[in-house]
Amino acid sequence: MDTARPGSASAGAAIRHDSAMAHCTGEARFGDDLPEPPGTLHAALVLSETARATLLRLDTADACAMPGVVAVLTSREIPGRNDISPSHRPGEHLFADPDIRHWGQPLALTVATTRDAAIAAARAVRAVVQTHEPVLDIEAALRAGDLLLDPMVMRVGDVEAALGAAPHRLSGAFRCGGQEHFYLEGQICLAIPGEDGDLVLHSSTQHPTEVQHIAARVLGCDYSRITVQVRRMGGGFGGKESNASWVAAAAALAARHTGRPVKLRLSRQADMAATGKRHPFLFRWQAGYDDTGRILALDALLVADGGHTLDLSGGVVFRAVTHALNALHVPALRVDGRVVRTNTVSNTAFRGFGGPQGVLLTEDVVCHIAGALGMTPEAVRARNFAGGGNGEQTPYGQRLEGDLVRRVWSEAQTLAGWPERRAAVDRFNATHPWKRRGLGSFVLAFGISFGTQSMNQAGALVHVYADGSIRLNHGGTEMGQGLFIKVAQVVADTLGVPLRRVRITATSTGEVPNTSPTAASTGTDLNGWAARIAAATIRDRMANAAAEHWGMDPAQVEMEDDAAHAGNHRIGFGDLAALCHAKRVSLSATGYYKTPGLHWDATTMRGEPFFYFSYGASVAEVELDTLTGEHRCTGAWLVQDCGRSLNPAIDLGQIEGAFVQGLGWLTCEELWWDRTGRLHTLGPSTYKIPGSRDVPETFEVRLLANAPARADTIFRSKAVGEPPLMLATAVWNALKDATGSRRLDLPATPERLLHAVQAGREPVT
Ligand code: MTE
Ligand code: MOS
């Protein structure tokens, strides 16, 4: 492990990812790299070829007769419950029976001696169905009133009266699309049966505890029979928060049924067909405002396409609704958040978890008001920032730091050289016959904590061995985001040892139980604290042992520079560990943490659901070819508040990656279903994620300098995983600027951009 800063000063140091080298050399093991135990079988999913149907019968005889096939498992072979719901609402099936609700829905599982044989057998299973007309559109589902949840409505003041009293009024509507996670490592689980019903699941999951629970539910056994392990994922991005659980449950079922190890690795096509995506949203709004651009009233409807079941849609809409005003303040408000049911795959967590969709609302409103008043969107947005002369509370009653909102925005403008750049863009547009440049910006306040209070807890287990080496384990999972190195830095700092003493280990439900998913950007906040508490317990015991050994007061003992010190005494950390063992002092401790002070009242939609806010601001420049509709993001300037960053190298990587992922969602990534509900974008040939050439040529990222943070965040740092994805919203605004059109549905594909260019030329009526 890298020790860029020796001694005890690892927190705050720019240290590379602990697996960076292993990722590059190929030595890092992902799910499919684990050695297969002898006799391992392979499984494949049988997927529905209709979007909505009643399953009458599955003909499995041909499949069963194929060479190498060991079993074909249907809902009838499930010993426990055919229920994989993460929200404890019944009705989410592992294998659809009898209602098929989307194209690509799992119907059965084939198990064979090779993966190819399992896949061939899956193709040979015939589903006899009676088809029905699928509902594929948000509008149609909304008209039919088919909601997966009661509407979540947040109200402030009397919005009707405020709209009536406002000097001006405008309304708008727009849509944004979904997004495929496109983690490089697809969903996978290797299930290894032990004796007496025990089962070890090697799962590529952000949520080992939920994998344990859902496998146990499907098998009908106690949680204690199942141990879930994950060293790392090749990306998760929210796609392995709930979806990994049913993949693992299917592998577990096959292992239980055959008594042999079973590996289920989805092909890219099966993964894209059968696993949930980001929620597409439909927005409708009406706003009242005055001549200065101050928004006086906003009435908005946000409708998420939940797909066929609830999954995590409740949490996604909660975040969309609580982030619908973002960093702005509006005195009279109604935000009505809904989730409709359609016959598509059940949509799920994706980096930002409804936040990215929610924050689009006020950007659209601001853009329309700016156009109507002949102001810049920047001026209208700033006119409505929380704080200053405006209120400083979110609609749900939590305080926003208006000064920080203004600070990140002002620093982003400086970084981008806003006035000169604006002038240069205008000069270019005045001369070029068909290319248009555009400039856009964005400012973010993103709440950090899980919306569900009980999830804001974490555990850790730290051992110091008698040679002074340290084994660190906690409930968080590594998906490339750098959680493990950050938590290791915390432990090294707490024990006053160099980072190389700390051994990072795989997440396991057997070591730290009852964990939350690694999600909502809270991984370091929660697990960092839990690990610090565990390490501090051991540190205090070791310091006491040293004090006793020297006949001194424990308060005089310092643990730093890889040793304990007091007065003229010094003992190296390794020697002290050996001494503790000889003196029968325990060198192992658990740590447990829960985020303090959170509260929420779901009936009034009021409370303080977030520990703090993460702030960020961005400027983006685009160049659009108005003849082809193609564009490039030519420049991006980002300022992100990470508090006192625990690891600036990791944080910068997170910000850059998140921005590009956001840019992909907003521009080139488009999911396409035909009229029968069949998804046609099932691989990189038809689904375009950003590549290295889509990274802006000029890409400047800054961590907010001297950022204030609560004293009780871990080492005064702030979360970074999701917020910077939303900074890509500046690209949407830049594209609107380039087209001259106020409506631009997302993703802003060449087709949509050409329409917008056309609309931008027509006089606004
Ligand atoms: N970074 C990488 N490299 N890979 C990922 O899968 N997931 C993102 C973000 N950054 C992800 C990532 C998502 S959706 C979340 S919620 C956070 O990381 C989770 O990790 P954290 O809480 O430790 O930041
Ligand atoms: Mo991230 S969407 O919270 O896994």
C-alpha cells in the first residue's frame, strides 16, 4: 500500500486507491476471477419475451434434455417465498408467476455444467403465455392512475393564492430519460454450499446484508445460514443496491437445489434487459414571479416511471421531492411527487437517487423566466438562492447555508472566467454560419444521509495482531469509489501508525452484521466513524497498557509516529502490541455509529432528514453543429465542497467521473423500447455511454478551499460520491443556450437538439 505521507498523518493526504495498481495489472479479483471450487455449475436466466402477459406454462422438457443440463428451476422449486422485494411490499417475484410485467423479466433458471450449456438451455425453455397490452408511457400510466405509491406532496404556504397574486405566470413541461448503470463488471454471484444448509455467497453487491436477507427469504432459512462476501465490485452506481440481491438469490437457489457450487454471471444483454435503471421523469410546472425574476410561487408535478414494481422508488421520489428546489428558496410551493407503474423493468437506485431528476425542475423554471424577462438564467437563479434577502430554509424546514451556495457559485464563475467566456461565445456565434456555442451553469445543494433514518448506521471490526499489523473490516463495500482507502486512512490516523500497517479486507456479513447498503454517498461518513470508534477503543487499551508498563498516567501517553510515547519513554507500535498480548489486553474491537440528530415527519413532510448539505457549482461550454444536431462539451469548470477532504486524489477522481457520468445521462445515453415493450438498447453498440473523447477538452476541477464543515463529520470531511454527477446539469443549460430554445427534453440527442434548434428559431408565442 502506498504511504505517500508516513507516520500518522494519513487523513487528508492525496493517496492513490489501494487497488489502483491491481486494477491496472489485472491482479484485482472481481466476481468472475474467483477460483471455482471443483464441481461448480453455471446458471442462466430464462427471460420473458413479452412485456405483459399471463404465464400459462413453461415447457422445460427440451431444455432438460440438452447435454450438460442439471436442472431447470421455476417458481415451483422455490422452498421459501418467491419474493425479492427490498421494500417489504409483496409482489416482486424472483420468477414471474403468473403475471409477466416486463420484457426481459426472469421466468426460470437453467443450471448446467458449463455456462454455454446453461445459456443454450435457457433459450430452449418455451413460455406459453396469454399476452396483454403493455403500458409503456408515463402519461398513459398517469391517466390510468396506476401509482405504485401514494403521492408525496410537499407544501409551503398557499400556492394557489400566491400564483394568483404574482405579477407574471408561466408554465412548462419536460421529460428526462432513464440511464443504464453500465458497471463494467456485470451482476454476478458464486454460491457455495457448506454443511447443514450453510451457504457462502460471493456477490458483487453494494448491499451484502440485503443479499443475505433475500436469499434467506427465497430459501426459507435463517439469516445466520448465509454469509455474503464481497471484496470489490467493478462498479455499482446504485445498480447493485437492490438488483444484486435477486441475482444472488437465484444462484443460492440453484446451489441449494443441486448441492453444488453455482455461479450465475449475467451476460451484458441479460443484465441490461433484466436489471433496473435510473427512473425517467415527467415534469409539469406553473410558476408565478415578479419583474426582478424572484419566483413567488411554484406548483410542480414530478412523475417517476417506477417500472413494474416499487423496488426503491419510494426513496427515489423522496429525494427528487426534497431536492426539487435545490439551492433556491420559493415562498409558496407545492411539489407533488408520484411513481407510476409501467410494463418496463423496475427502476432503481442510480447515483443521485432521484436528486439528479429533482434538481432539473428549478433549472427549467429559471430558464423560462429568464427568457420571458430578458434576463440571464444565472441572474434569475441567483435572485432566488436561499439566504440573502430570501428565506434560508428548505421547504421541509432544514437550514441551507446560503453563504456557501453563493461561494461555490462565485468560485465556479471565477474558475471559468465567466465574463470573458460569455463574450467569446457570443463573438463566435455572431460569426459562424452553422455552429453555435453555448454556456451554461449550475449550482447544487445535495443532502447527505439516507432518507430512511434507520439506514444511517454502520459497524466496524478492527483487530491488531501481536506483531502490530492491523486488520480492518467494516460494513461498507468497495465499488471503485475509494471507500476502503479512506477508512484505512481513518484507522491509521486514529492509531497513529503508517497506512501500510492497515490490512484492508473483504466485506462480509459474518464479520459486521446488519449493515446498510453502501449508498447515498454515506460510505465514508458512516463506516469511517464506526472504524474510528473501534480503532480508538484499541488505541486507549494500548495506551493504558503502555502507561501501566512505565508506571505513568495514561493521559500522558501519545500514540503517534508508529509508537506510544510518554515523557522519555517510547515503545514501537509492534512491540506494544506484543506487550499487550503478553499482558492479556484485548486487541480487537467493534465500532458502531449512528448519524446523530436526524428526524422526519412523513405526514407533514417536515424535518431534518440530512446530516448536512454538500455544495457544488459548475460552468459548461458546448459547441453544437446545427446541421447535424451533434455537439461536444468543450469545457467544464467545477467547484465541489468536500469539507476538509480525507483524500483529495480520490475526491477529484470521484468528481471527474461523476460529471462525465452525468453528462452521459443528459446527452448521449438513451434507452429505447419499441411499441411492444421490448428494449433494444442492450449493449454498447446501441447504448452510447461517454467515452474518453467525450470528456471535455478543458476540464478543471477544484475542491472548495477552506470549506467549512460540521465538527462531527469524520475528520471534518464531506461526502463526494453522488453530488458532482448533478454538476453536469450545466451541460443541459449550455445546450439550451446554444439552441436558443427553452424546451429541451433529455437526453439531448442529436434528434432532440435539431428540434430545439428549429424551435429556437421560431418566435416564442
Ligand atoms: N465510484 C465508482 N468508481 N464506482 C461506483 O460504482 N458509485 C457511486 C459513487 N461513486 C460508484 C462511485 C454511488 S451511486 C454512490 S452512492 C457512492 O459512490 C457510494 O460510495 P460512498 O458512499 O463510499 O461514496
Ligand atoms: Mo448510490 S445511487 O446511492 O448507490
